Amino acid sequence: MTRRTPDGKTRTWRSRATPECRVDLSRSRVAVLLGPGTASSGEGVAIAFRARPGTRFFGQPTAGLATSNTTFPLPDGGALFLTTSAMADREGTEYPQGIVPESVVRDEQDAFTAAKEWLRLTP
């Protein structure tokens, strides 16, 4: 996942092997379930899978909060919270309006059923 600031600077995070995870899942198919309750760091996890081969998204559009915010103290003791960067996928695409799944369905159960069927039928 990549984070991009308004001045164009980026920082990219990549997964790495750990002693706890010894199985190579890089070629496994992944179904990602989304909905309006998927927000902020949840969208960050989904974005990490965006543009990954063998991955498909099911459900409803997410909240559109895939950003990083910074608190700026004000002289009167108040604070100003501003969005200072946005999360981007491995191709550099940002999602300010949320992530729209390839398979949009009407509710959570339909998303689960569609994802399960895709995983079962896709070679």
C-alpha cells in the first residue's frame, strides 16, 4: 500500500515473511468483502489487495475514508484536524469516494454467497 501526501511524496509498505507464516499464499485467490462499514484502516487493508492478481471484491462501496489525518493545535487551545495524505493501491490509484467492488450486491449475505461461489468455481 502506498500513502501519498499533497506535495507528491509517497511511502510504500510491503508484506514480508515472518517465522509465524511459512506458507506461500502469493498465488492464492482472495475474495475481499466490502461494505459501507468498511472505513479508514479497513479500507487500507482492502487497498493493499487492490490490483493484486487473483483478487476480487464483493459487496457494497466503502465509506471513502482511506486517508491519514494530522492534528494541528490552535492558539486558543482548540485543534484543527486535516487530511494530510491519502492511501493508494500498488498502481497509485487513490479512493477518495470509497472502493467500489467488482461484484456489487445488495447485502452482506449476498456478498458472502457471491464470494464463496467465485472461489469455488474459479480455477
